[in-house]
Amino acid sequence: MRADGLRAVLRERRFRRLVTSQWTSQAADGLYQIALAAVLIFDVSTAETPAQVTKVLAATLLPFSVIGPFTGPFIDRFSRRSILVGSSVLRVALTLLLLIALDWPEPALLALIVANVSVNRFFHATKSAVIPATVRPDRYLLANTVSSVGGMVFGLAGAVVGGPMADLLSVRVVILTAAVLMAMSALAAATIDLPEGEKRGLAGILSELRQNARDVAEGLRALRARPPATYAVTAVWTIRGLLGFLLLAGLVLVRARLELAVTGFSALLASVAVGGFVGALLVAPVARRLGTSGVAPPAYVLAALATLVVAPLPSIPTVLASLFVGGLAMSSTKIASDTMIQRALPDRFRGRAFAVYDIGYNGVFVLAALIPTLLVPLFGEVGIVIAAGAMGLAAAGVLARWRARLDQEIEVRAYAGGRADETPREVVIEGAALEVADVERSWNEERGGERLIVFVLRLEDGRRIQVSRDETWHLDRFLEEG
């Protein structure tokens, strides 16, 4: 991550305030996750079985998928700032209620947690859709990197502090601290100046809800119609599932065999988060060299090889090392894939598309945990870790072959900021930046119901290309050199 690029992104006032709200919220998320682990895993005797761990994962992660179809229409049609603020305020109330609910029966406690996690989905889906409105198009990758790096750092801080805080003080202190941070996140979000949505307030909410299925279907069609976006979503879902294998094995090992307290769970989450932090730092230089679509295959290979190397030696250090590399692969793949989706889709589809994206993001994580839950009695933790490594290598091969069939990636940098009526000055193809030697011609045309501006460009290396732009840039074709 280059210092000059980092300074340029952080000079954007709206982006700076957005990530302040996001990072504060993710610090609260880290504390909240530790509190739930203390209550539902380490204080419940039956939670030491794999099935009980999977149940907890389902309660805390599946709401992200269940509520996913409802986020896109709100994000696209209502004030995004109101969603950021409102979801944070509602989470404060639900988190404070958890202080009272600690003595409730487990089903009631799980229901409250499901509600809290569901509201959190609105915040994070809106954040992803808002980033393109806060920075220039040529800074999407850097903005996603900064957002993810900071989120990893603050989420890690919450997880690392939460474990010792729960062991030395109490779970209630952890929960109260999380609620305070959520309130601070709401205050930061309230200061962001964002464009209003297509509609404001709750007027017509019932008709909006009736359109949810159609809106999500449109988001799915938008993803499927753009091969780079389909590739990106598949890459993220797959690596997320593989990470679910590893984390489930680590949780069972720590709870059932190594008998560590909540601080041990903090260590597992911290290992994933530190790996994610390193991956976020590495993704920009790797993407410049390989292209954003080129990040996932080597990330998969690295995670798979590390898993296979440490699997025969199950211990705290090897489990932490494996989760570290898994977090690195997950983070780098997610940042690159988020960028591919944002570049491939017009703004009006991004909310719907990220809703579909989120359905699978946590759904595959829980489903992946169900499989080793069934296999642990037969093969043990080492067996399922080896299986995860083998599947990682297979997935890397599939993605590499798929990537070879994708159209080459393109990023066009134009004079004074990149609007469609401006002149291209530099083109980035598969990570290589080339100056535009000449704009040979340009024209406007209708294509698929969209109005585009089209350019024929001669690059500094002599190649000629045709590019077009509506809300995003597209590489139409390479032309004969003349």
C-alpha cells in the first residue's frame, strides 16, 4: 500500500468518516463475538461437541444470509446514511438488552443474538455499497484495502482485548463496552454527506418489501451477466467455506482437547485477523502484478499448502499458523473480489448484487462447518484439516482455468477524475499501467438499453483498443495495429 495513495484516499472526507464508523463498529463486533463465545461455547458444557459449536456458528452467521435479500432494496432506494446510523443505534439497544438476557433460556438468548446480527448485516452491506460514492473509480481497490485493513485491525483489537477482559473482569463488561463503541459508530456515520436514495423514509415500505424477490433476482442476473463478477463471487464463497473447515477444527481442538479459556478463543480469532491484515497489505502489489482476478488462485495455493504442512502436527502453534494463512488468503481474495464486483456493476445494481453476495458469504461458512462436524468422529481434526488443504489445491486449479477464459481486466484513468465525458490518459490492463498515446476517435452509442461513450485508443506499446463506459469501463476489443 503506497503512502501517497493512502494519503490521497484518506484526504477524502466522506471516505474518512465512513471508515471511522466502520472501524469502530468492527471493534464492537470483535468484543461482541468474544462475549458470545464466553456465553455459548465456554459456559455451556455441551458446547464442547462439534455439533454444538456448529449450532453457535449458525445462530451468529446464518442471519447474514437470511436477511441478505432484504438489504439490497433498502440500500438502493433509501438514504444510505440513515441505514448506517439507524442500524448502529438499533444494535446498541439489542446489545444492552443482552445484559439482561444472559440468564434467559438458551433459545431466547439465541433469538436475541440472531436479531442483533441481522441488523449488523444492514450496516456492512451498506458500507460496501457506499465506498464507490466516496472515492474516485481509479481508487476503488485502494479504498477497499484501507477499509479492510482498518477493519481487521479494529476487529482484531476487540477480539484480543475481549478474551482477557471476559476472563479477568466479566462478560457484562465486554458487552457494555461493545455497546458504547456501537454508539460511537452511529455518531460517526451521522456526519457523512452521502447522496440520497431513490426514495426517502418509510413511505411505500410494504410495496418495497414486495419487490424484494424481484430486486434480488435482478442482482443475481447482474452478477451472472458479467463474468468477472461471477468469478469474484465464486472465489470469495469458496475460500470462505474452506476457512470454515479450519476454524471449526480449531474451535473443537481448543474447547475439547486443549482446555483453554475464552482467551484461547481470542487467540484463534486474532490469528485469522492478523493473517487478514497481512493479506490486505499484500493485495495491492499482487493485484498490480497479476490483476485483481489473479489474486485468488495463488492465495488458495498458499493456504492449502500451509494447511497440509501443519496438519500432521496438531497443536496450538500449528492451529494458529494454519488459521493465520487462511485469514491471509480470505482477506486478499475478498478485497480483490469486492473490487472486481464494484468495477463490473453500475451503481444502481451494487446494493442488490452485494445482497446476493452476502447470502452465500456466511451461508457457505456454516455449511462448510456442518461437513467436518459430521466427519470429525470418523477422521478426527487432522483428517478434516487435510481434506480442507486438498480442496484448496483443487479450487485453485479450477479458478486458474476459469480466469484464463475471462476477458482481460481494464481500468481507465481519465483527466480530472474519470467521468464518462473526459479523455482517457492511462489504461491498466491485467495490472500493467500504459499511457494513452492517442485518442483516435470517440462516439456515443446505445447498447443493451444503456447509453455509452466509446473510445478507440492507441497505447504507448503500440496496441490499439476499443473501450466504452456507462457507469463503469469496459474493454470491448483489441484492434489491429496500424
